[in-house]
Amino acid sequence: MAQKIFPKGNLYLTLGNEIGPLFSDTDFRELYALDGAPAVSPTRLALVTIFQFVENLPDREAADAVRTRIDWKYALHLALDDPGFDFSLLSDFRQRLISHDSGPMMFEQVLKRLSELELLKSGGQQRTDSTYVLSRVRVLSRLELVAETMRLALEAIAAQQPAWLQIIALAHWYERYQRQLTSFKLPRAQDKREKLAFEIGADGFYLLEQLQQAQSPAELRALVEVQLLAQVWQQQFQQNEGQVCWQPSEHMQPAAELIATPHDPQARYTARRSQTWTGYRVHLTETCSSDQPHLITQVETTPATTPDVNVLADIQADLATVDRLPDEQLVDQGYVAGHLIAESQQRYGLKLIGPVAPDTTWQAQLPDGLTAEQFHLDWQRQQAICPEGHPSVTWSVGQGDHGHPVVHIRFPRSACALCPCQSRCTRSTRHGRSLKLSLDFETIKAARQFQQTDAFKYAYASRAGIEGTFSAAVRAHGLRRSRYIGQSKTHLQELLTAIAINLKRAAAWLMGQRPKTTRSPGLQCLAPT
């Protein structure tokens, strides 16, 4: 019947016929107890979860599709009259996957099967890029953050020890914290809002003091909401002679540590270029060979504040663990640094291809400025020679702003003061020219020279294809909006999305469908040569 309904083929029929079994129940044995009531086959739940992400369906609609759609039944090898299961089992199964960190296992099992079908090979080129992921919860202002944190702490305490809370509670707490404080309920005047914030701060400090008393129940201090209250108050408030005020900006913790919302403490607020968001960042690495489908080989989910350059080493280590490293990895400028270019080649034999950040010194902005690349560096003798032939007088190794070792080089003031190139070389009147260079400066210099060649431009052109992957993942699978709360759940969502994309592309390839080429601009034949 399915073959008659879909005479030209179908994604799920191809999954059932040609891609075949992806999992077995024994793959999920650690997720279930050995005793108790029998469970629905975890293999079936795993496949339904993947199909759910293929079509971006909620749990109820996915469970209905198992009961009603013949193509899903075909791929799941179910009888036509199979009644399916309750939709709540899908949420329970995802929670089991998170508790046992089994999402990566599912991802690798699918890639292993696609490798057996010769749709995925190691080596070649792979490209890596990232995009933002919005947290599921609402973005809060500073006042809303502290008010909601206080409310959640009181509700958690009331659920555990209502009698103790009645004893220590202040008279206005019920009216102030019985409901969520939103922007619609806040005072309009700024001074009144600030006064309310400081009153909430005083309430929080009072509650924390009461919890530290010897007679307070010990289990209350261990509540997650209470620990979160203490952390938020440390980040947002300070007390000066009994008066509560905001923490000044110069004393604020780094953005990577600041809690943005008590409903998702792992989500972080960040700003990049003109874009701001609260949530996470997802990094995808995919193959880009022309004779195979473009499959995602690695997924990394990080807080929004984590720079791309800090993630590349973890991505490469994961690919090396499963023997899936490429020969060339194409990345954008955010992933490229001198030490990563060198380490990629030395540790993995991998060529990292991407544009290096330009020289931002004022000398580089002048048409005839003397940049560091024009100096001759003798690393063995630890001496530098300037373009006018003057040798350096000091060479010392220190630590840079990002924790990597750098070399500090200084030239004599006497030589620089009389040099005809002084105006193009240094502006210092008290000292000679100084250089601060990374130990991988020669690697960076070579990379800047390479990126000016046609060979780099030809190789790097393939990186642009991953933008299409992100576009499809966002439009068809909701990649940029987390369905769940917390980084671990968000990471599972991104893994399942990557599995769904891989199976769609593999099935399309087996059905003879090839990716369409990029459409050329209009009237290209009339463009000047």
C-alpha cells in the first residue's frame, strides 16, 4: 500500500528500505531499569524522536503521526492497526537521553550507518561555522531578574518549609512576590523603579541572613533556588553601611558568569556586532565533497559568550576521537588564530583554512607604514632587525592579553630618534620602536600571504555552503530557538536536528536527488571580463 501511495519514492520509505536499522534496543539498555513494567521499544522511540525533528513537530503531533501516517509506520516497521503510544513517552525518553548523555551515541550510530553505505568518508574538506540559539525563556531586565529570582526562592522555601517561612517572612512579601513582576506592573518613573529594586535587594539580603542562622532548616540552604538567589545578589547588589545599591559596572563579573534569567541559569546574554541575544551558540561541522551528500559530522553547543576561537580545539578533538578528521577544515575569521593553525597541522596533520585577522596597528593603516611583517626576526638568536638595519636591544617572553605567550621586542631610542622613517614607524618620544608578537607570528605571517593567493580563494569558496545548511536548519527545523531549558537539553535538540538533516540528505542522495548548484547572477554573460 505504501509503495502504491508513493510510487516516486518517499523519505521514510527510503529510510526503511535502504538506510535500514540505525539502532537496537541494547544500545539503550543503560537508560532503563532491569525490573518494573515493560517499556515501549527505545529503538522505536528514538526513531520517532528523529522523525519528529525531521518535520519539527511537537510531541502530540509526532505521536499522532505514528498512529495515522502510513509512511511513518513503514519506516518504523509497524502494522497498519498499531495503536502507537502516549505522547508523554517522548518527553520521558528525551530526559533519559539527557540523564545518560546518550545523544552523542545516537548521533554517532547514524553516522556509522551512513559510513557503511559509503555516504561518508574521512579526510577531504569539512567546513565549520556557528550561529546563535535563543533561550526558551523571556529576556528579563535587571529589576525583573532580581524580583523573579526572589520570588522563585520564596516559592521553593514555601514548598519545603512553609511554617519556617511564616515565622521569618516580612509583612509585604505576599503582596510583592505572590505573582511574577513583569514590565506592565513596574512603576513608570525611573526613581521609583530604582527604589523598588533596592527594596527587593534588602529583602534578599534579609532572607539570606535568616537562612544562615543556626536554627534554620539545613535543607533549605541546599535548594537550587536559594543558591541561585545568593549568586544573583552577589552579582547585582552591594551593601554600603546598611544601604543596598546596584553593583557598579567596574565591579561586575564577566558576562560569561552573569546569570541572565533564573529560569535558565545557563543561558548568557551577549552582543556581537549589532546583534544581541540571550541563550547559546551552536557550532556545526559538515563535509563538502561534491561526490557525496553534505553530512554534519560534529555538533558543539556552548554558552553565547564563548568565542569561536575557544571552541575549535574541542571540535577537532571530537573528530579525531571518532577518526573523522578532514584533511582541510574551512572556517571563518572567528576560528582562526596563529596557535590553532600550528597545532592543527602538528597534532592532526590538518590544514586550517580561513582568513587571518588583519593587522590593526596604526602603522598598518598608513600606505607606507612600517609593520611588524617588514622586520627581520631571528628567533634562534632572539634578535630583530628593523627595515633600516638597526638591531633590537631587548627580547623577552611574556604573557599576552588572552593568556598565550608573546615576545616583547624593543629598539634603542637613539637609533629611532635619528631614523628618517620614524614618522612611519613609531610615535613614542621617550622610547624606541617596540613590538609585541605572538610566538606563532611566522605562522600568521605565512597565512596572511597565503590568503592573498588564488589557491586560497578557490579552496575557501567552499566554506560558503554551510550558510545554506544553517538556513535550512533554521527554516525547517527551528535551529535558532531552543525548545527546552538548559544547555544539556539544548545540545540534545541540536544533535537531533543534525541527525534529521543528515538522514534527509542521505535519503535524498539514495533517491537520486542531488544538491542544486548555486544560481548565477542575472545577465552574467554580459558582465565585463
